[in-house]
Amino acid sequence: MTEKEHFLERHSILNYQHLINKHNGTGILKYENNKEYPCKFEVGQLVNGNIVFTCECSNNYINDFNEEISLYTVQKFKIVEGLTNKNENVAGRISIFTGLSLGLESFELSGFLNEMTVKTNIKENLQRVVFGLTNFVFNEEVLTLDLEGMKRLQIKKIDKYKDALNFLKTFKAVCVTCEVTVNISKEEEIENIKSVVSDLCAILSVAQGRNIQWIYYNVYDKEENITSQGHENRVTKPYCSLEIIDERSETMEKFIEMSYKAFAKDQFLLRNNKYIINAYIDSKLTNDYLEQRGLKLSLVTELFKELLLKTKPEFEYIINEENFKKIKPDIKKAFKDILVQNVDSTSRNKMYKNVSGLNRTPFHDILSCFCKYINLQIEADDLQLIIKIRNSLVHTGTFFCRNTDCTDDDIRKYPQLKSPATEYFFLLNFVDKCFLKLLCYKGLYINWSNPNEIKEEELI
């Protein structure tokens, strides 16, 4: 086994992963000045999405460097291109080199790619494209979906699905569990389908409370030959089991088809603001302290506010901003008349800088408007508690039940203040329901508000 093979296999072992695919051949490395350096290469993708890469170049080219070769200078290599031993065209965009080994006749580089394509010369009689999805779990062998404005697609478990599932749950890891198949007739359709599958992954992530991504695709012709492959080092996250939609096929199918319709129309701007989904999924990761997860949920409520203001900017201010600017000098004068006798000028100037904040709508009112906007019914007391929890996490880094502002009356009034965990799950349930409403979902969902009594109920 060569040193290059050792590198790929070593990363496979260190990450408790196996390689999805592996390619080797000869080609060129492109430097940032577009100069080309011949090389031998080997590249493969792990089931967690990482694309590991190693190559060997002759020392004859070291003198071509304008500066001494080092792990720093080789970062200026940006592209690798070439032919595999199977005569396939390979192109990859280099992310980072993490290793450099200088030998007597050659030097070896190892690192990671952002993306890679592998293509044959076959472009006719294309039949289907198959995407590999990480961390999606469902009951049936095949899930058939009819998505609005899209050809029918199928989600099918991989052959070793049970092994993959055991691996996920044991190591809280990342791996491919299933594949999405879409029929195509020409290569030009692939880019649009990639976008559709990315949207589908966002919806599945909301449903299962964990990051679900496609990390590769294979294109097949009618003779079942692979005509091209794409690998992407997309952001993947560890397995988590705080799902809000049951794995049963009929429930999952209903959720996906209903949610995709709303998501594609971008009724609430969620499709063009996927970072909100990313923050939401991150708040469920169990490898963080509970306070950190609570802070992330608080961030999501802030993002809900921003989402509302993008659609309804008039909600940001209590009165029209132009009208407020006209009376702002009078407000400052009134402050001065009151403060001048007892407050020094430096302190008064600091207070004057906060005058503009008087016209900003309180967070409580904006969140209340947001709930009405997405048609989420919520009790006034529950909303008030959400604000108390959010304020405590944002301003003190602790849950409200551990805050000195939390009174005995609060604890008697709100059973959710029993512990930080009950607070977290109460806030989580609110955010869960907000996302379901943003996706215009109506149906059964899993209520996590009481972790000791998890139940499935109808979303009102």
C-alpha cells in the first residue's frame, strides 16, 4: 500500500468512517498564478462528507516556486484536474492542505477538497440521478414523494441501512443512510434537481431535528452505467433524536409534501434564509451544554423577529420613524430639563444616545406579532414566560429558574421553571411549533414540552 493510500485509509479509521468512493490517476495541480504542476493523485469521500485528497509531485518542480516550499506556500494550490485510471475526467476545488512530506525525488501533499466532479464522455440516454443523504431515518424501505413543480422522486434506504443506523445512534455520528432518486433525460436538469434536493434536506432537517444533507450524486444512463459523479464537502452535524415528525411513512410523506409546497413558494421567506433553520438545528445538538443550547434557541427567536421585519418592516417602530425624528429634539430637551440639576453632562449624553430606542417596538410585542403572522396560537402567560427565559439567557447566560429575578411566585405560576431542562424543552416546543407554522404544516407533531411525557398531538 502506498503512502497516499495510507493517508486515505488513516482518515477513514480516525473518523470511524469508510470511504464512499475512491479515485486515483494522474493530472495537474493549478497554482494561484495559474501555473500547472503535474502530479499523481488519489481522492476519496468519507461517509461524513469529508473529501480527503493526496498527491505526489516531482521535486523537479520545486525550483519553480517563487518562495521556499512549505505547508504555508502549498495552500496557494487551488485546483486539481486529471484523468482517473478508468479514463474519467476529475476536477476538484482544494480546501486546505494539512500535510507535506519532502522526499529525495518527490514531495507529497495531503488535505481536503471542497468539491469534486468525476465525468465520463457519456452524455446521452441519461435516466436518473441518485443523491446520497446523511442521517435521515424512516420506517419503510421506500418513500415516494410528489413535490409540487417537480418530477416524482423516491427516497430509498441503502443496502446496509441497519448497520448505518446502529453506527449513528452508537457514536452520535454522521453517515449516509439513504438515497434520493430522480428521473432525468438530460444533463442540464441536474443543477435544478440539486437545488430541489437541497430544499428537501432543509425540510427533512426540520422534521427530524438534525442536520440532513446530500453529499454526493451519481448520474446513470439507461444501461445503468455511471456517467458522472459529484461530491461536495457540505456542512454535516452529529446525529440527534429530537424529531418533531414521526418516522411513519404516511406522517412523514404528508409533512414533506405539504411543507415543500410552502417552502418552494417562500411564503414566509424561510427558503431564502436557511441560516435560521441551521441555527434551529444547532440548538438541538446534545454535544453542547444546556445553557448553550438555550442560548441558540434564544438566537432563533431573535431571527424570527428579523424574519418578520423583512416582510413587515413597519413593525420595527412604534410610530413612523420620520415622525419620531421630528420630535426627537423635543424629547432630548425634556430629558435635559429633568436631568440637568442632578446628572452630569457626560451621563446625560450617554442617556441621549438611547433616545432612539424609545421608538423601537419591544421584543415581546414583535414576537406576539410574529405568532399572529404565522397563525400560531399561544397563551399570553406562555409568551410572557418565553420572554423571561430568553431575556435571562441572553443577558445572564443562565436559565430563568437560576436567575435572581425568578421569584417564588414565578415558580408557583410556571411549572416549566422546575429545572433548566424543563425550561429548555418548553422553549424548544415553542420554536418547534413556529417552524411547523412557517412551513404551513397541519397535522400531528411530537410535543417535547415535557421531556417526561413526550406525546404526539395535533398542531392547532
